[in-house]
Amino acid sequence: MTKPDRPSSSLDPYVEKNEEYSLTPESSVSSSLSDICSNDPLGLLQSKHIAAAAAAAAVCANSIRDRKRTRLHKSEEEKREERLAANRKSASDSRKRQKGLISDLQASVSELSKKNVRLARENEELKLQLSEMRR
């Protein structure tokens, strides 16, 4: 798969004037990578990083394609079962979250009730002190 000639540019040192470029086999890719890496003073474009990124992208693309394929070949019953299982999990998570919230609220009620009793007792003591001072 070849593409038309690209004009040479001072911003693009990797392309020579009137050179055809194409999707190339690994041998020319490695030479392109060496050209890139030689002009990379920080080492950010090292071939191992580029290869790792390309491999990760390929795995991701394959994963997405596989998921799409599995969706295409599932029967209505399988889809229904998966939907029901996801719904059960979601409901279970919701119940757990609700139990946690209720537990937190009960702890708050207990703490605030104790504080209320303490403040009521302190209020009575202060009223007694005030009435003794007025005598």
C-alpha cells in the first residue's frame, strides 16, 4: 500500500524529497525507529517504548474486536441471562451500600443522642448555678 510523494520539509527530517512511503515490513520500521531515536535527545522515542505501545494498542484493538464478536453471536437467552446477572450484582452492591449508609447514620444518631443528653445535663447545671447567683 503506497502513498503519494510527500514534500520535504525542514520540520520533517525523516522524509526525503520525492521518497515514496508506505506501510513497511519490520526491517524498514526498525531503520525508521533508529532514525527517530538518533534525533531524540531525551530518549523519549526509544524503540522498546514504541514497540511496547504498539503491542498494547494491538492487544486493546483485539480485545475490543473480540468483545464485539461475542456480542454478535450470543442468543437472546444468553443476553437475558447476562443482563439478569448484572442486575443481581448491581442490586447486591446497592444493598451493601445502603447497609453501610444506615450503619453510619445509626452511629451518628447514637453519638448525637449522647451529646444531647450531656448538653441537657450541662444546661440544667448552669441553670442551677444561675439561680444560686441570683439569690
